[in-house]
Amino acid sequence: MSISTSSRTDELLSLARKRLILNFADHGALASTPFPVIDRGEGCYVIDTDGKRYIDGISGLFCSNLGHSHGRELGAAAAAQMDRLPFSTLWSYAHPKAIELADKVATLAPDGIEHVFFTSGGSESVEAAWKLARQYHALNGEPQRRKAIARKVAYHGTSLGALSFTGIPPYRHPFEPLAVPTHHVSNTRRYGHPLAADETAFTASLVSELEEAIEFEGPDQVAIFIAEPVQNAGGALPPPAGYWQAVIEVCHRHGILVVSDEVICAYGRLGEWFGGDRYDYVPDLISTAKGLTSAHFSMGALLVHERVAQPFLQGRGMYAHGITFGGHPVGCAVALANLHILEREAVLENVRANETYFRESLERLRAIPLVGDVRGAGYFWSLELVADAQSGAALPADDCDWLLKELLSDALLDRGLICRTDDRGDPCVQLAPPLVADRGVLDEIVSILEASLTEADAAYRNRARQP
Ligand SMILES: Cc1ncc(COP(=O)(O)O)c(C=O)c1O
């Protein structure tokens, strides 16, 4: 990579290599290659220690929904709360900010979702959903419901409970056997599917696979089905028409609770507050995090449907779960300020106003033979890469590694775009710009993609011609 390295950056890189264990990182490769050290942010951009600007095309990690220019206002909310009450728990006590935030989130949520349990992040929200579901079933006389159904290639977190639901074998294998017996069914990737042209038949085949999985595992043994409104890993996979409604019907017929994992999708990513607003469904539980504070505080929330909360609220049993920092007053103050800004600045409206424009701009990249599919919703998109878009031939594994990791990620970074080249499922370039991005930023993203993909395409064809 051709990032410049000043002496300050060199010092930081060497200290980072000495001290930091990075998330999901190839430390072997990073030992000899400079990587960006991000120092500050400005709107939809981040700037490294050498002053190089990048578009934050992935919103940090699908979480900096407001971008990077509201730190002062959110910081003031945090400072005021620290001055008043830096910490208090929700362990049989409460504090005003948690009460206000729970009320705000429940008011924004789909009808029937009335209760909120706070966590410190996404994996914790997913685990909180699992534990609540288990106890809900036990309180209803069904303690034997100990299994889950999730989807292939989906990412639901890495703590041991959440990892059980994650359907990415290399993340799971080192830690098996996992805590929750989980059956993984097909996700909603339509590209290349034999029923791709018939959406109704595609939905029906997915739902019938789910029903078969339920039958196989034992309908009275399954506690939850968990899935994202639009699945991230595998490349922004939206549901086909009727999918969520049919999934909920099947699950409820068998007494299974439906968890909509909206750690990425909630709070505006799809141009709506929640996935159910976009796709017209009401799940039993919604796990959220990231966008709740636009990443200005580490915080999540599990949202609970009235009927699922009732056994606990009526005192039939105690929800045997708690997290020291769940509902941290400073986090709640930041989250309230974040939601206020999202409303004041009509941020969701911005996403809705630009979604079609963004999609159409990305669609133009289909002219590059490497680009097989363009899919997503709101400000959450993926380009699936193939060897040849016309035939749909997949990229061979070796080429894929080289293309994504060596060529494309460097080309994009060099041109000043941080996005994600992902090979957890089929190879994709993932995009999730801050929800405040205007058409100028979206144009810049697409033009960097176009130049980088055109270059990668030429290099790929050149390589294929080599003996
Ligand atoms: C859908 C989904 N669920 C759960 C998680 C886990 O969240 P966290 O990394 O905050 O624990 C993620 C993280 O990206 C996610 O995308």
C-alpha cells in the first residue's frame, strides 16, 4: 500500500505492533505493511496521522451513523451527565436517562414492542435475547426449548452465546462445541439462485427449508429463530417479498420466538427506525446497538414485545441477567442526544431521499465485468464480485484472495475510500456510508469504486491470460 508514513506514524505503527491485538487481523501481514492510523474525523471523512483523508464508506463498522461532526454536541450531553451522575445501575434501581431512553426507543419501535433492556453492545444484545427467550419458554412450561435456528454466513457476534448463532464456519470452529445448539438455514442471497427470477417461489423455498429445519430439530425444542432484516455478512442481503411475514407465521405456529437482529439495521441504516418499518413485520425481540449512539458510546438495547415481557413484568419469574454497564447513564444521555439529532436533522429522510440515487449510481458499475450483483437497501449496499458478470462464473478462491486482499483494498484505500472487501460469504465490496452523506459524498464513493474496480478488472484479466 502506498500510504505515506511520517515519523510520528512510524512510531505509532511500531507501538501498535508491539502492544495491540487487533480484531480479526492478520498480524503476520500487518507486521510488514503499514496500515492507516486514524486520528480524527470530519463529517463523512476520517483523517489519518499523516493527514490523508478517507471517506468513511463503512461508518466505522456500520455504526457511525451521524458521521464524525457531532462529537462536540454529544460530548456536551455526556459531560452534563458525568457532572450530574457519572454512574448508577439498573439493578433494581433506575435513573432518569435510562427511563427516558427506554420510553423514546419503545415509542420509535414497531407497535407492540414496548420494553427495553440495555446492554453494552451488539453481542450482548443478542445474548440478552437468547436468555430472555429461554426463560420466557420456561415460564410458559416449556423449559425444553433449548435450540436456535439462524442463517448461514450471518454474523451475530463473537461472544460464546452469540457465536452459536453466527453462521461463519472459520469464526465458529476454534470454539466448538458452542453454547447453543443452532441449526443454520439458507440466507436470502438471491443472486445465482435457481429461483432468482421468481420472488414468490424463492420466498416459498426459504420458508419451506425453515419449516423442515424446525421439524428436524423438533418443533417443541426450538426457542428462537434469529436473522437480520438485511443480512450483512454475505453482502447486504435483503429479504424477498413476503419473507418476514411467512417466517413469523411459521415460527409462531410452532411457538418459536422471532429475533430480528438489527445491530446494524436499526436507527436509520435502512431509512427507517427499524427493519419491521421497512419490511412490515413485528418480531418478538429486536437486538440493537451501534446506531443507538451513532458509536459515540458503547451501548446496545434489546427491545421486547409486550407479550414476551409480560411473564417477567407480572412477577412470574425474574429475568436472571444483568450487565454492570447496561443502561450506563452517560451512554443513555448520549443515545438520547443522538436520537434527537437524527430527528432534528431529518437524517432518516436524507437516506430515503438518496437511496434510489445511490442504488442507480452503483448499478452503473455493472458495466465492469467483475461486478456480478448490486444489492442492498437504504445506505447499506454490496457489490458481489464474480469472474465474469455475463456468465455469472464465480471467482476461483486463489484469485478471490488476491483480488480482494491484495489489489482492491489497497486500490480503494489509496484513492481515499474506506469500505470493506469481504469474503466471509461470496466476495463482496460492502458499503454503509454515514447516514448524513449527501449526493456529493455518494458520487465520490461511486467514482472511487469505478476507478478501483476498473483497474482491478484489467489486472484480473491480465493475470488470467498469464500462462
Ligand atoms: C447483526 C449483528 N449482530 C451482532 C453483532 C455484534 O455486535 P458487537 O460487535 O457490538 O458485539 C454485529 C456486529 O457487527 C452485527 O452486525
